[in-house]
Amino acid sequence: MNKFLITASAIALMAFAAPLAVAQDADTLVIGTDVDAGTLDPRLTRDTTASRTADLIYAGLVHITPTLEVVPDLAESWENPDPTTFIFKLRPDLTFSDGSPLTAEDVAFTYSTIIDPDFNAPQRALYTPIASVEAVDPQTVKFTLSAPYAPLLTYMDIGIVPKALVEGGHDLALQPIGAGPMKLVSWNRGSEIVLEANDTYWRGAPEIENVTVRIIGDNSARAQAFEAGDLDVIQSPLSPQDIERLANDDRFGNAIMAGLGVNYINFNTKDPLLTDPKMRQAFSMLIDQETIVNDIYKGVDQVAHSIILPSSWAYSDAISQPTFDLEGAVALFNELGWTDSNGDGFLDKDGQDLAVTLATHSEDPNRVQTIEYMQAIFEMAGVKATAQITDWPSFSTNYVQQGQHQIALLGWLNIVDPDRLMFAQLTTDGSTNWGGYSNPQVDALLQEARSTLDQPARAEAYQQAATILAEELPYFIVSAQGYQLFYAKDLPVEVQATPRGNFRGLIGFTD
């Protein structure tokens, strides 16, 4: 059981004037977040607000604890009679929040839609080893796999949806009906999502009766709203200067720990300028990780060396991406035919200047500052770099996910297994392979890594794949993220933080 109730001494200059931070209402929890949810259908979530809110509205077969342990949720037990069979036994008398029964048919329907290519679930690649799902009886579900699949249980926390409602035309994206601890009251797009307790959840209603998820895009504005008492809880992403100030303010409780995410550069390998791995290597050598992590992010993250998180059982310090080397980058560009032929300070080839667009989203000022710093370094190397900063929906859905970018800075969270960061993103036909990367050897290694149940063999396969990726660089991992949570001290529940950033530990349910 991990419970974080860490506090620090007050900043003397603030303490005399600062009012005591108190929860706004004993029955209501107001959580500040950075982006609005794109959908509240758990099968289709693409952003953290959607997945975290869906985790309150829906329940999965299992729950993932803060220590990443898989424990029962809707399933009271399961067995694994052979490497390709999992049988889950549901708790008796389960219902959705509208009172309708939840049975094995709903579980089978949920997973059958996720693995259906026509449904286009963003996380489909996590479930493709599922060959079939069968409702054996109302309380028993049988999963048959095409091959052994080591990470399966880690992914079985996705919310179960009501088959009858969906088949009847009900839109879960806007009007979610789940079997989790909360249910939707209202959703004012771009502003707030209001939830209330679900008395029919199998564990009973949570201690917190109402939750409002309030969207405040700017990190510092969100921190200021928290300090003013307009929010009860905020968490990553936060600006480093705000983290430092809040951590030293004894009006607030906090939890600060290693996270389960990365900030990374996504190279579009299908862009004509970036198809050659050596070009991606040269651009990577212009990424000054030490300055980005220690000065822009103020050391709240950790400099990354490969695509495998340092906290992972698969990590190896023998794997290393290129490091910052401006002169080396210029030399590699020269080797590839890009030289300053006309003496104007910019590299060119065949009459064309070396020009590239660096993109990120406007809601995170640290990413904006990182892109602007990279732009300056790129131009020092003779690259004409343009910074493109747009709002999150435009950047993610209409730009990166459509493969329209060249070099984009973004992040992945919830990396509970190396498979979660690598398979869907970097296999040839991966559903989130937005940069179009393809290497049959990497495909085979990542398939092998998820198909063996032997953890040392998995680690070896991931390390081999990571070694190739550190050279070919479809991704350049800038940093391993830290996780920070701040909350009003008088919340009527015991706060349990999780590096996944989910909300259940804030409403009275602890593991």
C-alpha cells in the first residue's frame, strides 16, 4: 500500500499572508487538468483526461494498483489453465450505473469491438493477441489467445461497456454508462466534467460524492487556481517553478515520485527529409537534453538514454541514444551532402536550404520552451527551423496522428510495461505508429517480447529492439517523466497517489 502524505516547510515570505488551503466542499472534489477529454467511451480514449475520467465512470476486469500490481475489480478471480487461455469469473449481481445487469456478454462485446479492425480502437494493438472472447455463462468469460501474451493482465483494466445500449445506438462517447465508482452528471466541453457517486459499484459508493474535473490548459494558471482554493487537486503536467513553490508550501499535501511517462521527439520517417536514419541521428545530436531537463524542466524529469524506462525490469544502461554534439551534427549533415555552399550560414543541398518544422502543443509551456530552445540550437547548426505551436486537439488529432508533422515533441504516459511504449507505436502496422517507422527486425523482436512468458527472455528482446531504435531513431526519448500531485490537506479522504495519475485514490478507494 503506497500512501503519500508528504509535506514540506512553508516559504517564509508567503506564510504570513497565505490563507490555509482547504477543500471547497466536503462532498465535492475539484480536480484541475490540462486538456479536455476527447471521448468518454473507454475503448476510444486517446488522452489522459479521457482515460482518467473513464476510469471513474467504468470498471474493468482488473484494477492496477499504485505499485502496478494487478488485482481483481469486476472479475473476482481468474485462472490461466494453459499459456493461451484465460478464464475470468465475474462477481455476482454486477450492474451498470443505469441498473442494467453486467454479464459476461458485455465483457465479450467490449473486447470483441476493441480487437475489430473496423472499430479502430486506438489501443487495439495491445489486444491483438486475443483470438476470441467467449461468454461461457453469465459470470464466466474465456479469452483464447493466438500465442502466449505476457502483458495481457496489465491491459485488462479497460472499462466494460453495456452491449445492449451500444447495439441500441447509445453514444457512450458523450453519454457514458459504466459500472465504476462514479457516473456522469454533465459535461461542458472545454470547461468541466461533473460526476457523482455510483451507488451500484460493487465496492459501494466512494466517500467523495461529487467530482468535478475542471479544464485549465495553462500549467501555471492551473497552479494559481489551486493556490487560490478554486481547485482541490492538481497533478502533472506542471511547470517546474510551480512544482518547487508548491512543494515548499506546507498548506498543501504532495506526492512526488518517478512517473510512468516519457517526453519524446517523434520523427516522421516518411517525410522525405527524415527517411535516412543518419539524418535523424544528426537532428538528435542537436537535442541538448541536459539543458532541457535541468534548466527548462528544473530537474523534475530524468535525462533518458533509451526507449526503456530506467525503472523498468528491462532497462539496460548499455543502450544509448546520440548525445548533444553540435559540431558532430554539422559534420554528419556535411557527410550527407548538406553544406553552406553560399556562405549565408545555412546548410543547403541541390539548391534547397535545410529546413524543418518543430512542433508541439500550446497547453504545456515547458514543451513550448523546449521547442523554442531547439529552434535556436538548430539554427546555430545551419538549419532553418520553424516552430509550430497549436492547441492540443489540432496538434494531436489533426497533425501528428495524421502523419503531417516532421519533428514533434509530445509524450506517452501509463507505461506499465515496455510493450505499452513500443509495440503499437513502432511496429510497421502499429495503430499509433504516427511516424510511419518500419523495420522487420524490430517487428519480430517486439512480437517475440510480448509472446514469451519468460521475463529474462523478454528483457533481452526489448534490449535488442531498443538498441536498434537508439540508432535508427524513429523516437528520441528526451526524458523520463517525474510525477507530482498536490492536494488540499483537509480532504475528507486518505489520498493515495499513483504514478499513472488515475483518480480512484482521490475519492476514498485505496489499495
